[in-house]
Amino acid sequence: MPRQILEGIRILELGQLIAGPFAAKTLADFGAEIIKIEPPGQGDPLRKWRMLHEGTSVWWEAQSRSKQSVCVDLRQPEGQELVRRLAAQADVLIENFRPGAMEKWGLGWEALHALNPRLIMLRVSGYGQTGTKRDEPGFAAIGEAMAGLRHLTGEPGRPPVRAGLSLGDTIAGLHGAMGVLLALYDRDARGGQGQMIDTALYESVFNLSESLLPEYSVFGAVRQPAGGALPGIAPSNAYPCADGEYVLIAGNGDGIFVRLMRRMGRGDLADDPGLARNDGRAQRAAELDEAIGAWTRTLDSGAVLAALREADVPAGRIYNARDIAQDPHYRARDMIQEITSAKGLKVEMPGIVPKLSANPGAIRHRAPTLGEHTDAVLRGAGLDDEALRTLRGKGVIA
């Protein structure tokens, strides 16, 4: 296996559920050593989320691949001291508790930075470490709503819907991972020290909001939900076919639009000077959607897609999990990888993104059982067997 680019970077993960652990998972895929601190008993609640196999979530198997599990009770002073001991040897600490929780345990930024000036601390929270909402509880759904995403997601005139995934968490996790890489570069390539990275769920989603705020600030325009369409960019929508399926067609490039119209037999629209550029097409989006839908309804989805491939027009089916698992392109790109869990279950999961040519990432080992690495990690931090027995007897570790 080629050398992984984050090999030798030790990360202490104190987060639970999605955002912080997703950031750690992303870094683990490229070689970082992840020591995940979990509370004794049930551990990270994600172990029990969604569909379970013999008591453990299959989501857990994907989210916690290549990590080590250490059970420490952070409510006890001895547990807090263990985290300080591990933080003194770490490059990065990731946490996603509500602001103030780490300070309550004596594990805030100021304390840890004094202990280890080279430590980088990623803090993910609903609203950030400062501001008027700092102390409010914030989950991904609330962050998505505050950032404007929920308002845009859905059909006009109907209640907003969620995307079906915890986008706010994973988007925040990706921003957090990017922050860690920037801080590592500053520390190791430019002679800097450790620093604190403050990532908020709502800000991470808001960062992806494209023209939402600029259009309001200039025109006073409040963008509204538009179902499958993309307002101001046309034509781009989901269109019904004769077999009851829908296909997505993105005909919004100038040249692409002409090819689409000619393939549909609508040379009149292809040659219409008012439709030559997107601004003109956007004003007539409903007309174009009606014309495209009238064509797609005469063919089944396979015929529509074949015709558009021949015309070099971007189009595709709407995939579900079965479609993904059966698509050979995913396999060709190594985007579906399989691990065997601690209980012998074979689990397929998303592969590594992005793909580096010289230092590609890898899943190094399965997700850990609860506390699987407690003794080994703490021995590496200098504790002997007697100290481990004492801590276990007090319920500090498990």
C-alpha cells in the first residue's frame, strides 16, 4: 500500500453521532490514527441508530472504520485527566459537544492549548462558539433550516421537506476536516502552532447557498422552493416518461440546449435567438419544461436516456440504494468497498473521496467494538496494568 498522506497524525475524537465523527472518518481514510473516546455503557449513540445487526448499527460500521475505541467516563475527574494525557500526545482533538461542555470538564481550548501548544482543536457545534445562539442546542435539521436550505427544499405551496440525509452534519464535518488540514499545513509547513477551528452547522450549510443572499441583498428577491427545477437556470428538471419513471435532464448549457432541442425534433426552439443564452431561457422555463415533458412522455426512460447519450446531453435516472449497488461504474471507481464487521457481517459502504494519484486513501480496518482498544491505547500513554485495574474498578474506563 502506498504511504498514506496523513500517516503519523494522531487524532483524538471526542465527538458523538455525526458531524465530528464524520470529520474524523474523512481524515482516517487518508491515514490519520483516530482514537475515539466513548462513554462506558452504550458508547456513541450512533451504534444504535437506524438499522441494527445483532445490536449494532450498520451505519456505525461505515462511520467508524479505521478508528480505535477507548471507553472513558468524562464526567469523572480521572477520566478528564486521561483525556488530558492523551491530548498531550495528539496532533488534533475533535469534539462536537454543546459549547461550554469541554470547559466544564477542564478540557477547553485554553487549557488544552497550554498543555500542548501544537494541538489543533476542531470544535463543531450548532451555532458556533460565539454569538447570540451559542448556548442553544443545535442539530443538523435546525442548522439546515436556519441556513435557508429547508425553505428551498420541496414543492411550491407545500410544507418543506428534508433531504433524507443529515446534510448539515456531514457538510459541517467536511468543513471541519478542511479546517484541520489547513491548520496542520500552517503548523507543520509554516512553523505555526496549534489553533482552534470553530465550525458551525448552520454556517457550513449557508456556505453552500450559492446566490441566495446576493440576490436578496441586491434585488430584495426571496428565493422560493421550486420542486425539481432550478430557478434562473433552464432547462433543468425531472421529466416523466412513458414507463412511469422520471429522468433528470440538464440542458442548461448553451450548446447542450441546442443539441437537446434538435434531438427532440424542436428545431424551432433550437434556432430561437431568444433562447440562445440562459437569461432568455430562464424567462421561458415553463414553456421549455412543457416541451421537454411532452417529448419524454412518448418514450420509456431507457429510450430517453439512450437518445440523450447519443446527443451528448447530460441526463440520468434517479437512483435508489439498489441502483447504486448494481451500477458497474461505482465498482469501476472503487466507490463501493466491503468490510467484515467484528461479528462477521459483510457490509458494503462508500469508498474513498477524493482520489489522490500518489497517496490514495484506504480503509485500514473494521469499526471497533466498544472499548476494544482501551487498554492498548492507555498503556501507550504510560499507564500500567495496576493503574488500569484501579480505573476500571472505579468505572472510569471500560
